[in-house]
Amino acid sequence: KVTNGFRSDWGKDLFAAVRSVVNTGKRQGRSALQAIQMAISGQSLFQPG
């Protein structure tokens, strides 16, 4: 067990990527689920303008 850390580099990288998608979605007024679904489907999270 690792306290306050990650056991692997890929785990750290995955966490950072998911957190980035979720936070970007929240800034755009989307739920975490919507943001993740959009990212997986290849849709842009950014609104034009």
C-alpha cells in the first residue's frame, strides 16, 4: 500500500488525465459523466467562442 501516492506511473498519469477531463467539463457546465463520455467518444469538450 502506498499512502498519498500512486503505485505506478501509469496510475498517476491516468488519474491526472481523468481529473483534467472532469475539471474541464465542470468549467463548461457539464457533469463528470458527460465529460468522460464526450472524451471517450472523441468529442471536443471545448465550446466555440
